[in-house]
Amino acid sequence: MKNLFLGVSGLAMMASVASAGGLDRSGQSVSAIFADDNTASLSFGYVAPSITGTDSQGASYDVGNNYSQIGLSYTNSINDKVNYSVIFDQPYGADISYNADSATSNLGGTAADLDSQAISFVARFKLNERISIFGGIKGESVEGDVNLNGQAYGLAIVSNAVGELFSLDPTIVGAFLTEVIPSTGNSTANDTALSLAGAFSPDGYSFEMEKDTKIGYILGAAYEIPEIALRFALTYSPEIQHKAKTTERLFGAVTTGDVEYVTPQSVNLEFQTGIAANTLLTAGYRWTEFSAVDVVPDRLGSDLVNLDDSHRYSIGVARRYSDALASSVTLTYEPEGEDNLVSPLGPTNGLFGVSIGARYSEGPLNISGGVNYTKVGDALAEVGGREAASFEDNHVWGVGFKAEMSF
């Protein structure tokens, strides 16, 4: 039962991790460090979101694009006390696009594409048979593009621009643009607003962030009782500071610069224990401090991320039927945030998922597969504190496969 969780429940959770809170995708587990010596693995996940909504203009959206996840790992030992793992994953990501006409919808043309890769080297030192500590370094690269468009962003960005020009509160200017100007004649503010509105549409605002690679570290500890397949592991990953070159396009002008941001600190708690012959109970918790992630471009002057911290809980049962065959069922839960207003670049609020996995072993080769269904919570996408679109009754499907070979 030693590696039952690694081969079955862990694989089945790949898809549920991919639909987790904020920008979280891989879950950043370092459980490969507990694999047998001289073991290599390749994992692949495919996620198909159905995130649909409508706005007050009558526009319909289907914003979640399908995407894939890849993971690699290799584990070996140096001596009886020390072993190590090399792990590749894709920790963060976003693939959102609002497929509607920007001129006749609140959010049409808004989109986000974020990609990341990380390579970690983790070493574990066994203090005794039950207690071990581990740590390592991680090289992480991040790049992304964001487009903001539609009437909601047009109003918000134009009102901010007019407010800057006339030293007025953008909130007051926003009300002025929507309520006062339509009923009045020409004015300097009126002419300025109309000019900026014409310049904003149809291209909107675009932001390109070049790839930036930085180094971070990982720390952790584990307690094990091998006789009953018990393991409790704690992993801490601190935030990583990034600085990237940027290009912004707004009102027909191109602005180049740079932006400083962090990828969030996180804590993983992973637990497993045998509860009966050939039966394993698993549980986990992951906290990710997305509230500390701010991406504020020079020209826009507003945060593009604006996410709450993520709290993800999981519990599952894995069952081995023979030396060759095992299966698992895992439940995943993320509570809703305190505010139902969310960023249009992540229009969900909480989730509940079910993952089913199976594993087949033949000599040194283990093949695993899993399928996940996740129900994501309803949310209101907001711009400038005002509701721009409503998203209800949405879900995500995912499948994952893993091949593991011991040499």
C-alpha cells in the first residue's frame, strides 16, 4: 500500500486541481519525493470547462477554453538517508475569452491567457524511519496577455481617463458620463469623453507581459508509519518575486514599461493512512495567497488580478483489489468567497468536485487514469464595482493519465 495514493488518488485529482481556485492549476505537490528509487513518471491532463453567462445587454458568453496540463518527475536516492526528486509542472494558468461583440455587450472581447512552467529539485533527509525533512529550489517562468473590452470596461477606463484629465473622482465622472452627458449639450468634458470612447472601441485595452524566470525555494517535513501506510506531509512554498517587460495599447497609443508582481506563497497538507486491509483514506488541504498577487500596469493603473485567497479541501478512499489493480474516489471542495462579485477573468465562486481513478500495474510499469466532474459556484463578474455579467449553473470536466516506471 506504500505508493497506492501516488498512483491512484493523486492521478484522479489532476483534473480537479486544474479547476481549482484563482489561477491555481497543478497544486504544486512534491509527493514524488516519496516514490521508489529510480522511478520516472509522465502525467497528462485535459480540462474542458463550461463557463457560460449573460449580461444586461442580452449578450451570451461561453468563456472557458479547453486546456491541457503536463507533469514530469524523476526520483532516486543518494544513500539510505537522502533521496531526491526532479519535478516539472505548470503551476498557474488562465485561458478565458468573452466571445461577443464588444460594441453591443458589456464584456465582449475581454480575454486572458496566462502560462507558466516550473522545474523543482527537492531533496529529502530521513531523520529516522518515521520523520523526514525536505527542501529544494524551484525555477519558475510566467508570461501572459490580457485584453479588456466591451461597454463595461469602456465606461470604466474612459471615466478614469477623463477623471485624470479634469482631476475629478472617476466614480463621479462615471456617473456623469452615463447620466448627465446624455441629457446635455456639448461641453469640454463631453467632447473629451466622446473622443476617448471612440478611441477605446473597437480594440479596447491590451496588455502583454513577457516571460520572466525567477528562482524560489520549497520547505517541508513528513511523518510516516510505514506499517499502516500513514503519511502526513507539510509543504511550504514562499512567494516568488517577478519583474517583466510589458507592452500596453490604449486609445491608439503604445506604452512600454515593466511590472513587478509575485506568484503567491502556498501551504500543502497531505495525509493518508490505511483504515482496513488494502484500503487507504486520503485527505488534503491547500492554501494559496492569491490576495497578495497584484499586477498593475503603468498605463492602466489598475490591478488586473484582484483574486481572493484559495482554500481547497479534499478527502478520498483508495482500494486495492490485487497487486495489479486499484481504484479511488476523491471529493474536492472550495468554499465560496465572502463577496459574490468576482473578476471577469475568473468568473466562478467556489466549487465541489468528484474524481474517480484507477491504476493497473504490470511489473515495473504502472498505468493510471482518472476522470473528474466539478460543479463551480455561481458568480457575478464586476467592473469598477458594478455587475457586468452573471454566471450560473456551470461545470468542468477533466481527464488525466499517468505512466510511472521503476528502473
